[in-house]
Amino acid sequence: MLEIAARALALVAIVGIGLGIKRLGWVSRHDFTLFSRLVLNVTLPCALITSFNGSTFDRSLLVLATLGLGLGVAQQALAYLATLRRPRREQAFAVLHGGNFNIGAFATPYLAGFVGPQAMVYSSLFDIGGAVAGAGTGYAWGMGLAGEPGKHRVREVAGQLLRTPVLITYLTLLLLKLLDLRLPDVLITFTSTVGAANPFLAMLMIGVGLELRLHRGKYWTAARLLAVRYASAAVAAVLFWTLLPLPADARLVLVMVVFSPIAAMVVGFTGKAGLDVELSAFMTSVSLLVGIVVMPTLYLALHTA
């Protein structure tokens, strides 16, 4: 238990370093984009390639992608129902912030450190469905409610999905696994070296992007939408843990990832729709803090159950 707590505290300390260097002026909040590009386009794909290449794969685990999509759409529907009597633009904001998960850049370092490399396979499969929900159904539904102009909605959503580097990496690695192909050792030597930097860069990026200041009148809106998100996540976690006929480590990963933070891309979607970016950044930051605390706590509580 002490070793697990030490791992969690080490990751939290890296977030603190990111926050500290921002306060010292070494970096600014705008540098978050640079760190995000490095993580999503370089270190995370390398970490995923290394984990997938050395892992075992059961085709029955493809159901995890369905679970990710199903939970994402369900959370979007709940967010919409929670704002049913509110103006359409508030409904749009709620839908955009429901049913998406920051698994690649946030949950993956936690899972790799706690559960091991196989955990990245489980979380990646879940995130395939989650990415389709967040950048697909949620994006189209939210933009439609916001009155975002554009007649080619299906084409736009498809383009958004194809511009998601992590999703492309997932699908490529999944295809290799289905074909029972392995990458050459010389390539894995490179990806393992680069991928080893992913936990540090991902946590540092979170510290740089953390923003907890908000106009006082908006706190209630944030609390209401986050309550819907985490109440539904808690119900899903209980159902996944008690009902799914999957290995215990796969169920544990699912329980942890449903408490992943709001996806970083959502702030960009919010700005594009002309909605409240300040509120979006605040909610994303709060969800990061929740993930930092809840995910290792769940691991400590359930890994020996």
C-alpha cells in the first residue's frame, strides 16, 4: 500500500511542479498547447505502441469499446435532460461536457504505474468508444444545439475523428493485434525510450493547464453539471465492477477510467461554439483534481478485492 501511495504522490508532485513553474513564470498557460501536442502526438503513441506490442489480446475485450461509447452517449443524454428547461446554448454546453474522458493524456500514466502495461490495452479499447462519443456524437449534438453554422455535419464529425491522433493510434494498434502482427524490436526499443517520458510530460502538462479561478456566479452551474457527470460515473463503476464477466484487472481499469477528467479537446469545442470558455476550463481543472484523488483511491480499495 505504501508503494502505491508513493506512486500516486509522485504523479501529484509532478502536477505540482507544472503548477509551480507556471507561477514562477517559466511557462504560461498558453504553453499547455505545446505540451499537449508533445504528449498526444509523440510520447503517448510511443507508450501505447510499447504496451500493445508486449501484451496479450482477447477479442472478447472489444466489448470495452462498446462500453465506452455507451457510457459517453448516456452521460450526454443525462446532461441534456438536466438542462432541458434551460436555453439551448446552456444545453449545448452541458452536452459537450458530458460523455468524454481524458484517458490518453491523464488516465494512462496512472494506469501504467498502478496496474501495469496490460491496463493500457483495456483503457485504450474503452477510449476508442469514448473518443467516438466525445468527438463524434457529443460534438455534433452540442454544436447543433449551439446553432453552430454548417450543413455538412457528418463530414465535419468524421473529419474531427480523423484528426484525433490517439484514436488513429488506437485503431492502428488494434488492427495489428487482430492480425496477430508484432512490430520489430528495434522500433520497440525507440518507442519504449520515448514512451517512458509520457507519465512525466502528461502530469507536467496538467499542472501547466490547471486553472481554478472562476466568476462567482458560475460556480453553481459547474457544480450541477459535475454532479451529473460523477453520479452517472459512480453508477457505471458499480455496474462494471459487479456485473461484467471480465477479468478483475479489466474491471478495475474500467472503474478507474470512468472517473477520468473531462477531455482537453472540449475547451476547444466550447470556444468554437462561442460558449463559456472560462467555465469550461474551470470544470476541466476540477475534474483533473477529482481524477488525481479518486483514481488511486479506487485502486487502493479494489485491487485486492
